[in-house]
Amino acid sequence: MKRIALLLTAVLFCCGARAEEIRKVLVIGNSIMKHGAAPQLGWNTDWGMAATAEEKDYAHLLHRKISETAKQAKAPELQLARIADEKHMLGWDKLKNSGADVIVIQVSDNYRGKQTREVFQKNYEQMIRDLRGDGNPIIVCVTNWGGPTKLTQMIREAAAANNVLFADIATPGALPENRAGSEGHFTNGGVNWHPGDRGMAVIADTIYAAIEPALKQKLAR
């Protein structure tokens, strides 16, 4: 009888562990996440600007870190997506109910609306709530790149108000050595504003550090 009980406990434990697998990682971003070819800019590839290879952009580096931590037979799916109107911080309906276990929100660099709590932060917080839905994904809000602004603080406050994680890439983004211009692969100023390989690694490390405790806790259940 005791042996049967132990077997049942083991079965239930295994089932529970399977239920907590990381099945999908959703990265919601902009050109730093993925940018199609733009020969007029000297950019002829289709991954995060301005990494020198797809495996060196932050989304793929982060996905690799998560996969290595999860140690699953099947690596999580990586989905890259954009909101419809980053300029006004609107348009994420198609991303609701994504089924993602980890959601990275890296938008604001292209925002051109009013930098106020009533406009930007209100919309940003609604996006967090809608993306969370009825599930319990790990959500991390990532700041703008290239130096702290009013948006940096509002993203921090939005994350805290909705009990999700926060990652600051604005601070390292202000350092010239993390910009593509310091690496000498491109000549266009707009491309060189983006993170180079060093910057992409810093972004991935910063985001992973923010989610690591919650990720390990989720995998241990």
C-alpha cells in the first residue's frame, strides 16, 4: 500500500513538473528586436538591429539563456511581435491570449505621443493587463534604449503598479561602447544608434537577470 502511494506521488509530481514547462517566449519589440533589410541604410539582414548575426541579437540570446535554464527536451517556441502603433502606444489586441509563459515588452523607443502618466503610462499599464489576461505569465517591462528619459521612469512605475518585472536598458544604452557605432560594422547614424553585439549581450543579460528568479521558481513547481 505504501509503495502504491509513493508511486502515485511520483506520478503527480512528474505531471506537475510537465505543466510548468516553458512552452513559449513572446518578445514584443521594435527594430532593436528585428528589422527587415534596408539597403539604403546599409542594413541588409533581417534580425535585431544592429547585431552582426541573428544569434547575437538580444531576443535570440535571451531565448538561449531561458532554454538552457529550462533544460527541456523541446526548447520553448520564440515568437517575435510588434504592437500595431508604438508611436502612440496602441494596438496590442492581436497579442492577447498568446499562451506565452514569458512575455518581454520592449517598446517605447518609437513613441511620439505625450510623455505623461495620463497618456503614455495609462496605455502602457493597460497593455500589461491585457497581455497578462487570465493567465500567470512572467512579464518583464524593458525600458527605452539610449539613455534615461521620462518614459524610463513611467515604465518602471507601470511595472511596479501591476506587479510585473522591470529591466533597465536605458542606462547601459547611454554608454557609447554599447552602441553599434563603437564596433565599426555600419556607417549609417540611425543604424549605429542601435545596440551592437556588445549592447545586445548587455540587453539579454539585463532582461535575464530580471526574470531569472521567477523563471527558476516556475520551473521548480
